[in-house]
Amino acid sequence: MRIAFLCPIKRPILPDTTVSRNRVIVDIASELIKRGHEVTLFASSDSNLPGAKIIGVIPKGLNFLPEAENPFYQHTSYLTQMIEEAVLRQGEFDLIHNHMFPEYLALLALNDFKIPLLTTVHSQMVPETVATLKQFPQAHMVAISESAKKMAGMESLIVVHNSIDTQLFIPVDGPKDYLLAVGRMSKAKDASGNFLDPKGISNSIAVAEKLNMKLKIVGNCEDPMFFETLVKPHLSANIEFVGAVSSEQTLKREDMVKLFQNAKAFINPIRWEEPFGLVMAESLSCGTPVVAFNRGAVNEIVVDSKVGFVVEPQPKADRPLDENSKSQILNSKQIQNTKYKIQNTNMKIKQTGIEGMCEAILKIDSINRQACRDHAVTNFSKSRMIDDYLREYQKLLNLNK
């Protein structure tokens, strides 16, 4: 099969990338190449992926070009050129897999594509994104979680969970005593000028300080003032920021693997409806349990009381579970529970918010680390993701005959 990918252009597509959307593209493309398929990437010219052909549409990743007078025009100009180039060269491919940022721009050219176009929506399903996607009812689209599909309210969406390299993220014996928090430190602010902190880094700090436990923080910082105001004042003998304070992630994948392997637990007290969360799967693959707030796709990745704990972010009286929350993962056919069973009903977390996170961490030694590993390998391996996508590719090719 000849498959082309429409890629984000902010950063190059490289084998060692840690950026989530690019990471998924690399893992899909590399596995397809391994299985004998021809892969072409429409991407920045400084991209490089062994076995893949690169069609450069921008000299280098947008984040590494000189600052433009109008960044919006610069970005959309190159994206428009990418779409036009894909339309002109579509005869070279059997199918195009769209991962652009934003995803819906390529859908404007749907009528110009004579070959199947599959679009994976990586973004959060906020109202304006959903309203835009619904303008293209004839498009074939994938959501990366059941949560994202429900937020979109689009039954036509196919769900394919993201996955990871479970052969790279492997367990080690004897984890250390620190908690780990990983996440982008967003520049987004609320109306009062406060950082929104969607990844919950400040929540992680609050948990560590309350428990007087060691915490390692990792992530790229989009605005240096985030670090200066929310992180730096809390650095201490217990709380450590790992790596350089930079708008780009400075740690290598191997460094990230070691951090996950040796953590007592990965904590993820997020403040947004995250559509997936690769870091949780990476942690579990290393045998490290996850404690996370019940938002977005968290309970599609973390089986509560088996591979970690899912904590309500605030009192249920203030945030009643809706049908969306109730129907997620535990009855999903896509995720298979491991063979490990809950032995003690006292493992259920009774408190909410930061208090609930603390309660869960105090119970973390009750989680079987091999269960975490087994769950990740069963549900989030690259091979499973590729099998899912190949089925979707074939369905579209059959429809296009």
C-alpha cells in the first residue's frame, strides 16, 4: 500500500521526537514501513524518517524559522501549499492519512481528492472544533478516544487509541521514591491573566508538598513566566525541575524512559479534557502506576485500582458524573482488563481533588507493577494501533473501488 501522511509543520518529523502528535506519526509510519508499505511524509524539509520519502513544504520546522511579522499568515500559507501539493501528487498514493494541525484544513479540499483521505483528530473537541468538523459529514475521521468521540457528539467517528513503543518503555527492578509529573507548561491564560495550566503542574506540586514527597517535573515551557511564577518558587530538596527551561523539550526519549522506570508513581492531575495522554501509557508500560484526575480519556487508559487510581477532580456534588463519564472505559470493548483483580475494596479512593490524589498515592504500593506493564502491552502497543489503522485503510480503499 502507498500511504502519504499530511504532517504538522511546527517541528520536523524525526525518529526521536517526544512531541505527542509527531510521535504518533513516527510510530505509525515506521511500523507501516516495517510491514512493507510505502510511506511518504508531507512535512518540513528538515524531517527525516528511515525508509520514508519526505516531500518538504517548508524549509524547516516553523518553530525554528526566523520570527515572522504575521505568524498566522506564515503558518497557514505553508499549510495551504501542503494541501495543494498533496492534491497535485495524489496519483502517487493509494491513500492519504491526515494529521495536520489543525486537522480540518485538509478537509476543505475533500472534493479535490480522488483517493481516500482519513483524518485523525488529535485536538481537544472544543465547541468550535466540533462545529467545524461537522461541516464535513462526508469526511472519514478518527477520534483518539471514546471521550473525544462523545465530546464531539459525532457517531460517525471511528475510535483508534494512540499507542507507544512498549519495547522501549520497559520496567526495571527497584523503583525509587519520587513522584513524576510530565507536561507542557502552556502559555494560555484566563481572563484574569492567570496561567490555565491544563497539564496540572501546579496541582502536582501541591500534592508533593502536602505529602512531603520528592517530585520530578519535566516539560517544555511555552512562557518563561510560567516557570518563574508557578514552578521556581517551589523548587527545593524535594521538588526538582529536570532539564532546561525551554519552549522545546530538551530531554531525550532515553532520559524519559529512565524517569518513568524509576518513579514510584506518575501523577497526572490535569485541568482539561485531554483527548488521550501518551505519558500515562508510557508510564504504565514501564510498570509505573498512574494517579490521575478523571478528565478526558484518563479512565480509558487507567483501570482504577488495578494499574493506578482515577480520582475525581472536585466533589461529586459540584461535578456530577454525566452519561459521558459513566460510559467510558470500564465497559469499553476496546480495552481489555488485565488478569489482576482488585483484592481489597478499601483501595477505592473516597476523597476528591488534591486530597484524593494524596490518598491514592499513599495506597500506591498496593498496585501490582507487572499488572501495569501487562495492561500497557495488551492495549497500547504500536502493533495494535497499526492493525487498527490498516483495517480502516482497507475499508476506505474498498469503498473507493
